[in-house]
Amino acid sequence: MINDFNFYAPTRVVFGKGAEAKIGELVRNCQARKVLIHYGGGSAERSGLLNVVRGQLQAAGIPFVELGGVVPNPLLSKVREGVELCRREQVDFILAVGGGSVIDSSKAIGYGMCYDGDMWDFWDSKATPKACLPIGAVLTIPAAGSEMSSSTVITKDEGLVKRGFNSDLCRCRFAVMNPERTYTLPPYQTAAGATDIMMHTMERYFTKYEDMTLTDAISEALLRTVKDAVKVVLQNPEDYRNRAQIMWASSLAHNDLTECGTEKDFATHRLEHELSALFGVTHGAGLAAIWPSWARYVMPKHLSRFVQFAVNVMGVENDFAHPDETAEKGICAIEDFYRSIGMPTNIHELLGREITDEEIEIMVDKCSRSGTITVGTCEVIDVPAMRAIYQMAR
């Protein structure tokens, strides 16, 4: 069965060497009168990228204000600071300069600017946004895919509650992508980013809809490409061709292309959100620590899909007489891949210590919102299943 779908990808992509030269024109075409430049730490300043962005806006005659300090797993407190600044300065356009955390923070500010209540209402499922300030992105870290997605993930400081929210209102008007800007990414961040990119497609690939041959083929090609490319750039950080492939895959993995005719699951993401919220770990590394246990938990009911993944993505030889062994070899193969790029395959490897039963119960409670929701669509994951997967992953 093929699932009916709508595919909507309105973001204009300007990709390649020197892509930053288009920033002023792109912002001007959005009729911006005053811009917030939103960014993270000092790398954007040290690399000279912020000066390029400032120069582009100045040349276009567009005034701007700045707000830095976005951290990984972006915080609601910074979003609130951004909303206050934008209201005070009458900002009408937000330019995110950074990776997924900066883009997500920008999107949340955009929502907050168009809402009179507490913006956390959207992530708490108490309200639905009606508008969002327009957003543009200058991407420096390929990983989250937020530059073309409808997703925004924010962590509430009080209680360290990390949640995602989806709406087409926040999709970026444009994304500027120069792979050269990723040359200086540390190896761990490069590997974690590639893991996140692959997981965005894997969360759509493992589905109960198994007849969408073309979408499957696109997904499999993307996964194989990123798997091969990340090993090259870890050895040669300035390999433009493979940096470019990873950067483009970041967008394609999360702009819903690999969801056409299928249905996204995102149980692994939801389970991981509690890890990165509670322990502050890198999101991509957390995904690597959780996915093998999720896979082994759901595999018996979705054997053919795991066999297809093992053969078409991980290059496992198909043992037609023993499909369960082929599927297990596929999971083992991706664990070997994670280790080869410095990623963990369980929580102990991620944290460097044993996770406690109490910590598991905290994560189960938060993931299930005190037992009121389930996660996942390929296989519905309820409270006992959440607990079992965390226990398997420990």
C-alpha cells in the first residue's frame, strides 16, 4: 500500500562556493526592513562569516541587530530574549547563521513574534500558530536539516523538557549553503551530523508502507552516499565533493522527500530527545546510541524492511533461508559503521557510565508525558516499550 501524500518544499536553495554573495539580494527580495542576525558561538565570528553577512546586508541597505549565544539543544530562555529584542527593534526578518540549533531558535523567535501568549504553548500542544516571521538560513553545520524542514526543536530550561513542533509556517524562505564553510567542523561534530542526517531518512524508511519503490530507492541512495562520504571527509576535511554531498543530503533527508508515499516514525528521535535534554549530549550521538535497540525491539514485526535495509544500504549478503539473520547482520553492520566514525552504539558508550534505573524512569515519564502519549508509527511505542528500549540501550 502506498500512502497518499502532499510534498511541499518552498525553500529556495543557493548552493556552492561563494553562495554567501547572494545573501543581500535574497534578504532584499523578502522585503525585509530590519533583520535579526541570529547565531551561536564564536566560530561564526572567527571564521569571518558574520562579517560577510553584515557586509551583504549593509550593501543592500538593510539595517540589522544581532543576537548570539545559541547553544546545542537550543533553550527557550534564548528564544524569549530574541523575541524581546525583535519587538524592541521592530525586526521583521530573521537570518539564522549556523546549524540546526540556530535555525530552530530563529524559527521559535519567529513564532513568538506573532503570538501574544506563552510561545511554549505550541510545544505543549496547547495552541497552534497562525503566523511566523520570515526566516532565512546561512548553513554552517549540515546535520539537523532545519534549513528545509518544518520542524523546530526547543528545550525548556525549567525541567529540561525537549520537544519538537512542526508547522509549514516556519519553513525558511531561503538557505545559503557553501560546503567550504564546513571544512573546520571538528571530527566528532562531522560524524554526529552525518548520523543525524541518516537518521532523518531512516525514521521515514522504516515504515509499514512497503510499496513505494522510488522513495525507497532515493532513501537508500542518500544513506549509502552519506555513509561513504563521511568516512572520506573524516580523513580529508577539505574534500569539497564529499562535504557538498553531506550538506545537500542534510536538506534532502529532512525536507520530507524521503517521506513521500510512506509515513515518518521518529520514535528514535523522541526517545533520544530525553537523553540530550537530561545529559546535554550531542543529538546525533544520542541517536546512534538508541537506534540499534529500537531496531531490535521492532524488527520481528517488520522483518522484510530490515532485510531490505541490510542488503540495499549496508551491503549484507541476503540469506534467503534465514531472513532474521540477514536483518540482524544489517543492524550489526550499522553498529560497526557508527564505531568506525567515533559514534556510540549504546548509552554506556555515550555517557561513559552506566545509566541508572531512576534516570530511565525520568526519561520514560518525559517521553510519554507522564503516560499520556505514545510515539512512533512503524511500531507504536508505549510506556512499557519505551522502558524496554532504554533498558536494551543501557
